[in-house]
Amino acid sequence: MSMMRDAMGGNKGQPKWWYGIAVAVMICAFFIGMDVYHNHTITWSVWPVAAVLFFGVGFTLLNRFGRE
């Protein structure tokens, strides 16, 4: 039913719960891409990727599932 409401425009203006995860994945892809482009291997990007995934994805999932 919620998919029908979304398709009809009943949920305008509210971002989806997974937008934070999508942004975290894009940031991780950027860091890994920069590292691989310069070094042809993954060296320093492990730490920023781990931090972004831990905080970005973790807090997004806590907000989604931790309060229900």
C-alpha cells in the first residue's frame, strides 16, 4: 500500500530512509577510486571508507530500525 501512496505522490518532500546509505556508498566509491587511480591498489582509503560505512550506514540503520 505504501508503494501505491508513494506512486500517487502522497509522500512528497520526505527523503527515503536509504538515502544516507546511498550517499555513504558514493563517498566510499570516491575514496576508493582516488586511491586506486593514484596507486593502482587500495592503500590509505581503507580508513576513510571504514569510518564512512560505520557512521553513515550505522546511524542510518539505527534511525530506521532502532526506533520502531
